[in-house]
Amino acid sequence: MARTLVIANQKGGVGKSTSVLNLGVALARRGQRVLLIDLDPQAGLTAGLGLDPYTLRRTVYSLLSTPGTSLARVLCTIEDGLALVPANIDLAVADIRLSAAADPATRLRDVLDRSRIPFDVILIDTPPGLGVLTANGLVAADAVIVPVQCQYLAMRGVRGLLDSVERIGQSLNRDLVVGGLFGTLYRVESEHAREVMGELRDVFGPQVFESVIPYDEAAAEAPLAGQAVLDYAPDSPAALAYRALAEEIVP
């Protein structure tokens, strides 16, 4: 059975899509069979893997909006061991259309439960906020992994997300746990960034992974080339950090 992890934070710009992309590639290169699911209407994960969201006919929206649609119909193979369920702008109306459905938060879980395609790890990218799309990711997952930008305001959003995780755990997914937190966009020279990481470790203790993702221009440039930073700049600080983080998350 696949281990299903949702990468979530109600704040935008913390590196969710970048992290899903690079963790997925890192795990696939270690021999894992990995499925990536893009639940963000901005489709950053989809574009970052070299696909044009505007030309895609079938996306994750098909799975969520049309009961009975199979996972196989929307899968895109990226490379050996790595597949993607892509997103496009159609997801922007999902909150409105799904909120009127009888089961708005369980659509993705139902699709994954029906699927017979074998994967070892499923990584789910989510949009900022705590709407229906993020709820689908949380309900479908075994654990939530939280990227935290190394700024004080980003820390404030973590509690809200963890409160939502607890509520969903009580009502829709009793198996959901917090799998861990990790710092992103870390500037080594910044005292503020060091203070934020120190507070994160003080508050959440062993739930914080040792690996910290540094601020790295290569990580920002890689999606423009339709690549993971592991391919675009394999020896860059961000690439090395994502490989280390992948080993912590899936030993």
C-alpha cells in the first residue's frame, strides 16, 4: 500500500510545489514508485515538470468533479518511477462546485482507494488556504508534511493548519498525523531566519526535520526550465538539501 503524504501550509510562497516536485524526483531516483498530485489551481507543480497546464484536457479536476473517472485516465508519466496527476485553471472553480456536493472532501480519497496502479509513495501538493482542495488532500493522506518559510509571519500560520488537521482527523480521517515540519527559503546569513528555525524547533521539537531547505537561486530558476533543481543544478545547496530531506521523510 502506498504511503500518502500531503504537503500543506495555509500560507502561500513557502515552497510547497517546489518541495513536492523535488522530493518526488529524489524518491524516484532512489527506486521508489512515486505519484505526484497537483491540487493547486496555479498548477506550479505541473508547469515545473515541463507540462503546459493550458493544453491539458484531463486533470485532477476531472477526478474531483466527475465521479467514476479513473486515475489511469489522467496520469502523465514523467520518467521511470515518477507519474503526475496534473492541474490547470479549472481547479479555480472547484471550491464552488464541490461545496454543493454530498462528499466534497472525500473525492480524492475515493479515487485513490479505487485505483489498482501500484505506487510506493504519493505526494500531494495543495493550494494556500484551507478550502475544499486542501481538505481533499488532508482526507486522502496518511500524514501531513508542513513546509515553513523562515520568517516570523509564516510561523503564525502553522497553528491554524494544525488545528485544521486535528478537526479533519476527528471527523473525516482518523488516521491522519503530522508527519513533520521543515524550514524553507533559509538564508544562512540572516539572524531572523536562525531565530525562526530555533523557535520552530523549540515549539515542535522532534517533529521538525533536521534538513533545512536554503534560499537558492537555482531552485527558483529550475521550474522555468521545466526541471527539478536536482536536474537543473544537481550539486546546488537546494538539491543537496532536498535529497537529504527525502531520506528523512522516507528512510
